[in-house]
Amino acid sequence: MPIGGASQEAWFRAVNHLARATPWLHAPARLFAQDGIVLFAVLLLLSWWWARRSGAGDSRRVAAALWAPVGALVALAANQLLVAAFAEPRPFTVVPDALVLVHRSTDAAFPSDHAVLAGAVAAGLALAHGRHPLTWTGAGLAVLMAATRVYVGAHFPLDVVAGLLVGAAIALASYGLAGPLVVRLVEAVSRTPARVLVRG
């Protein structure tokens, strides 16, 4: 039985029923659920580029943009402890007749690694850019990643909701701890020939 009990199974079955009724969505959903992480890497690269070009003199913005990928990796690493601790089964082991559109992973499901990474990147973009279109794009793609991971049969809804929250929380907390040091490093680099990395 998944975390959340019968209600989680019922929500998963509802989404799985939607998946059965929308075969035309299978290919794009599968592609995004498996390879959409590449888009988050592109967003992080754009975040750094935008920060260094538009943030002249704003070391905090550049530092936040540079920390965002590190924060995402920290969140992903920390999540492994939660995954091992909860050891929640995948939906297809609880619902044997589920439609599964991706490889049947053998690792535990809660919280979702994909959602953790997406939530962490979205939080990192918010730290660096505030209410910028890049931030809203990251948030939208994070929600879409969470939804597609349920749609393809890889996770229960609570797996991905928790993943988004865990990823965002760890990204924010890690920058809260490391931010002052990263800002000082950015300021130091800006006074060297390598300043092109932090100033446009």
C-alpha cells in the first residue's frame, strides 16, 4: 500500500485511466518524462547567462544562478536518503494492471527523483531571477514533469508532490547556508581575468 493509502491508489488509477484514454499523448509524455531533465539543464545555462549579462554589479544574482545546479545536485543526493528510508513501492507493483509507458524501475518511489530535481531547479531560478519569465518557465516545467511522471505510470501523485517540495526546500536551504560564501567567491572572481564567467 502506498503512502497515503487507498486515496493515493485511487488518484493514480484516475490518472492512469486518463492515460489509457489519450494514446495520442503517450509519445510526448514518455519523451518528457524520460528526457525532459535536459530542458532543466538548458534553463540553468540560460539562468547563468542572463545573470552575468544583466546582473552587472549584482553578485547575489550571479551567485544564485551559479549555485542553482549545485543546489539541485545536493537535493538529489539528499533525496536518496529519503527514498531509502520510506522504501515506497512503485505504482505498478501495487496496481498490477496499470498502464506503464516507461521502463519499470526497481528502485523505491517516494519522493520522486525527477520531481526533486525539477523542484530544486525551479527554486534556484526563483532565487536568481525572482518573477522573471525564466522562473515561471521553470516552475511550469517542474509541474509538468511531476504530472507526466504520474501519467506514464512511474509514480503515485504524492511521490511527485513531495518531490517538488523536497527539491525546492533543499535548494533554498542550501543556498541560505552557502550563499554568502558563493557571493564572496563571485566578487573575488570578478577581479580576475576569469571575470567573464561572472560578468557580461
